[in-house]
Amino acid sequence: MALTLKQKAVLNRHIGVLEGISWVACIDEKMRPIAEAINTVCSELEMLLDDDGGAGDE
């Protein structure tokens, strides 16, 4: 399934939010497992974006 440019922009925005939450979670030692899980999700979403050929200008 090819993502539209709008969908890619939305995913990029969400990835940025998740990365910010992950960074904040890293500050507290107890939250580090959550931060690592969020980083895993971000990595998977970034791979999805990298692998997607896209649908052009839709």
C-alpha cells in the first residue's frame, strides 16, 4: 500500500511527538523501559516510511 504525501506528513508528525515523549521518559530511570518501547515503535514507523514508495502528490 502506497502512502500519500499527507499520510507521510502525519506519520512524521506523530513520530516526532513520540520521540519527544520518549526523550522525556528517559529522564526518569523507572520510565526507561517505556522510552525503549516508544523508540522501537518509532523505528518501525520510520522503516515503514522508508520502505514505502509513495503515491506521489495525492
